[in-house]
Amino acid sequence: MKVLVPVKRVLDYNIKARPKADASGVELAGLKMSMNPFDEIAMEAAIRFKEGGQASEVIAVSCGPQANQETLRTALALGADRAVLVETEVELQPLAVAKLLKALVAREQPGLVICGKQAIDDDANQTGQMLSALLGWSQATFASRIELGEGTALVTREIDGGLETLSIRLPAVVSTDLRLNEPRYATLPNIMKAKKKPLETLTPESLGVDIAPRLTLLKVAEPPARQGGIKVDDVAQLLDKLKNEAKVI
Amino acid sequence: MTILVVAEHDNQHLKAATRHVLAAAEAIGGEIHVLVAGQHCAGVAEAARALPGVSCVRLAQSDALESAGAENMAALVVRLAPDYTHLLTAASASGKNWMPRVAALLDVAQISDIVRVDAPDTFTRPIYAGSVWATVRSADAIKAVTVRTTAFEALPETGGAACLETVEAGVDTGLSRRTGLALNASSRPELETARVVVSGGRGLGSAERFSALLEPLADKLNAALGASRAAVDSGYVPNDYQVGQTGKIVAPDLYIAVGISGAIQHLAGMKASRVIVAINKDPDAPIFAVADYGLVGDLNQVVPALTAAL
Ligand SMILES: Cc1cc2nc3c(=O)[nH]c(=O)nc-3n(C[C@H](O)[C@H](O)[C@H](O)COP(=O)(O)OP(=O)(O)OC[C@H]3O[C@@H](n4cnc5c(N)ncnc54)[C@H](O)[C@@H]3O)c2cc1C
Ligand SMILES: Nc1ncnc2c1ncn2[C@@H]1O[C@H](COP(=O)(O)O)[C@@H](O)[C@H]1O
């Protein structure tokens, strides 16, 4: 069974995003970009299935500008067998990504797609579910455990109030939550080896997919700022403030 | 313009989240319907009929809908969608699970986690862990929207008298089936709706100290318990305690952060709280930048003293 892992290149999670001066978008110029952390977890899950003999091949896919090659090389260094870049300069929204991934699924025929639950830049939490719907497949989002069986999988999901286990039919789309695993780091020898692994480049046009954005970004802005607070000296002063100033207890 | 609000419930109780989503629907304007989908949930539909501003409650019941599985929920909502200009639900674990399926099947964008209605086709939503707010306009005929409940004040529980209509539940897609459910039994208020939240981080050091120090404090304040990702990953508390960008979003009247440094991903989940208290031994911890009242000290002394003084 092939496993497809979509990986997104995002602003590194350690960097605080700021609006551009003209409010047209988020400032990214010159800032460190990394693989979306949830996609690292997805890669790790796929690689473990390969190592465990349950997956035959792990294919990393990224959609976006040429710079995404860097993210794909990271995926290859982590253990993906090969990579596909769907290259475009057009700003991609989740529905467009889902359509591109659907076209790749038609080409590659994977038995499982493992994606991140959420890209930490757009915080959309949509792409995996959309892909699953477009394919007419089953889905299991927010996975903290995946057990592969014959034609089915058991997936434990993080939901409000606790955990839910689903039995899903394969092929399926699964999205990862934080507790699924702890991703490995790429070692130097593997980074060297990754340079020789195949990385294919396609375009939305060659896949016949319409990626026109549906949402127009009108502006980005800083959220309403909080008033700076004070430091209190001790518990007594804290209680006094909470009772008499904030009136919350 | 007619809006369909999909109710959040557990087949027994209508969750408060629905009343927050209704407020967002009211801000959009137009006629409002509520869909109650589940099994043996007629009582929920009755509660929904009393919600103010709702003209009609649509009730779909079947075994296939009992656990609100994404594939079956999406199929139902897609079938009802042509009657509506907007589909709204809470940006909860459930809403996030099925709404994107609906959007994809309708070939429309989904607008996730809105915090403001700017116009019936224009919404504002946080991106990048809430560091930035984006205002987006949708050109799609049907707007599929999930709502950040903390950003909209809940409408009252009563005041309305909606009609009730039964709708065909649809067949089971058979794509997935729930085989297990482990809910964390708790007598505390729900994290998302509690008036007071006491949250602990890595500074608590262990599951034992988390409960020994924070439970008595939460008891005194009738508070819900929350946590940072580090506390959850370290196994101090279950997953669904996590507050933050990729956990729960809360906005209580009072949020007490104990032994939490204040990473941007954590702040994303609690920055909208009315009053924030931070207890941390590091005077430079970033949490103090958002705290109304900061107390620098060792939580092992401060928390018991606070609990005793309440
Ligand atoms: C993709 C991604 C998603 C994430 N999502 C979330 C999320 O949703 N929610 C979230 O919370 N985090 C999230 N994180 C993690 C986040 O970046 C931080 O790592 C995390 O919030 C840190 O938790 P903490 O504050 O408990 O731990 P630390 O940063 O280690 O802070 C512990 C604090 O405790 C204090 N302390 C220690 N001992 C004492 C003592 N005796 N008395 C008083 N104070 C003491 C220390 O001074 C320190 O400030 C995410 C990260 C990534 C990459
Ligand atoms: N441009 C992209 N290229 C590859 N994968 C993506 C892309 N955008 C989103 N994804 C995948 O979809 C997941 C969810 O993203 P989102 O719906 O944008 O929050 C990510 O974690 C990735 O696995």
C-alpha cells in the first residue's frame, strides 16, 4: 500500500507573524520557513508504517511555489521515498489544494493519505476533510493513534471531552493530532541521501485542476491588543484586585 | 437570505455553543433555521425551538447520525444546503470535522473559525495562531462557516417559538463506524463555557502535583481545568484539556495560568479572556505580557496560599 503525505511549507512556528505595512498580507520576506509541524507528525506516521512493512512506498507532496522543494527535501531526508511538487505561484486555498491532491491520488492510487490536521499559517483545518469528501472516502481527523488492518483502520481521535475510536474503510484520509507520535530529526547522512531521491514537478494545468481562489483577502490586521496589566506583590493583593477592581470573584 | 445553524449536542442536551453560533447568524441577518441531527434527540429539538430568532427547527434522526460521523453528517447537510445562503456551526471538534466535507461537496470555500461578521459575505478570522486577523470576502453562493464561539455572546435559551419539521435522515454511507468512546468524566463546568478557568503548565511538574495543587483551587472557584500542550504531552492531564491554537479556545471571565510560560500557541487559546492572572516564577515569562495581574513566585507556595485565602 502506498501512503501519500501532503506537506505544507509554513512560517516557522517560533516566529510571530506580522501584517505587511500595506495590510495586504503577512510579512514573510526573509523569515525562516519550515515544514508544518502536523505534517512532520504525518510523515513520521507514514515512515513508521513503511518500516513496519505495512506501507510499500511513502510519497511526499507539496503544492505551492518552487521554494517548497526545500520542504520536500526535508520529507525525503526524513524517509519519504519520492516527492512530488505541484508548482504554482497562485495563492492556494484549502479547496484548491484538496483538488490538486485528488488529482495526485488518481495518479498514484495510495491506500492512505495522512495529512496534518491544520496548517499553522492559515489555521484552516480543512484540506484533509475536503480531499476525503472529493474522493468519496472515509476520514478520521485529529488522530492520536492509527492501527492498520486488512482493508480497514482503527483510528483514535481527539474530540471535545475525550477520545473516540473509529473503524474506517480504506482507502481513507487521516489527519494527525499532536499526540500521534514524536517526529524524528533528519540525520546528516539522510539529508545527503535525500538529494538523490526523485522529486517530480507538475503544474495545476498539467493536472487539469482549477485552483482559482474563492475567498478574497481584503486585509490583515493586528488583533485588538490587550491593555498591559500589573504585577501584584502577593496573594493578598491579588485577591483584593480580583474582588474589588476586576470584580470577577 | 436564510441561514442554517447546525446544532451542537450530545443527543440529550443542546450545547451552549449553539447559542453563540446563533449570535453570529443574527449578525449576518435573515431568517434562521436550526438543524438537529442525531438519534433519540427530539428533546434537543424541543430545546432548540425555544431559541430566540429561530423560525424553524429541522430534526433528522437515525442510527447513522448518532455519533455525528463526518461522512453521514456531511451528506445530510449537503442535501439540505440548496435552501440556504449560509451554513453555520461551531468551530468545535465536531464542526471542524464535517463542515469542510460539506464545503468540498458543494464546491465552495469554507470560512473557518470566524470572530467577526463584517457583512453577509465578509468575515474576519484569526490566522497564524491569532497573531493576525484576516478579513475575507466569499464569492460563493453558499457560505460554509465555522464560528469561534467565544467571539460571539450567547443568545438566551428561551424567547422563541420555532416550528418543528422532520427531515429525512438519509442512508448510512457505511464509510466509518464508531467503535469506542472514552469521555473524561468530570463534575466540573465545561472548559469552553466555564466562567473561571484554572490552567496548568509544565511548571506543575507532575500529574500528582497538577491535581493536588490545581483541583482544590478550581473547586473553590467552581472553575474548569485547562492545560498547556506541555502539560498534556507530559501526561499530567487528558488531551482535551489543551488550550491554544490547536486545542480549545476559551474566553472566561477569569483565566488563571499557573506555571505556563505563555507561548504564542497557548496565548492563541486564552487571550480573549476578560481577566487573566499569571502565576510564574520567571518574571520575564511572556505570559505576563497578557496578564492583568501577574504574581511572580513559586507556584508550590502561591497556589496553596491562594486556595486557602479564597
Ligand atoms: C504545532 C504546534 C501547536 C501547538 N499548540 C499548542 C496549543 O494549542 N496549546 C499550548 O499550550 N501549546 C501549544 N504548543 C506548544 C507551545 O509552543 C509551548 O511549547 C507550550 O505552550 C509550553 O507549555 P508550558 O508553558 O506549560 O511549558 P514551558 O514553556 O516549559 O513553561 C513552563 C513555565 O513554568 C514556569 N515554572 C516552572 N516551575 C515553576 C514553579 N515552581 N513556580 C512557578 N512557575 C514555574 C516556568 O518559569 C515556565 O515559564 C504548540 C506547538 C506547536 C509546534
Ligand atoms: N499547499 C499545500 N501543500 C501540501 N499540503 C498541504 C497544503 N496545504 C495544506 N496541506 C495539507 O493539509 C493539511 C491541513 O491544512 P489546512 O487545511 O490548510 O489547515 C496540512 O497539514 C497539510 O498536510
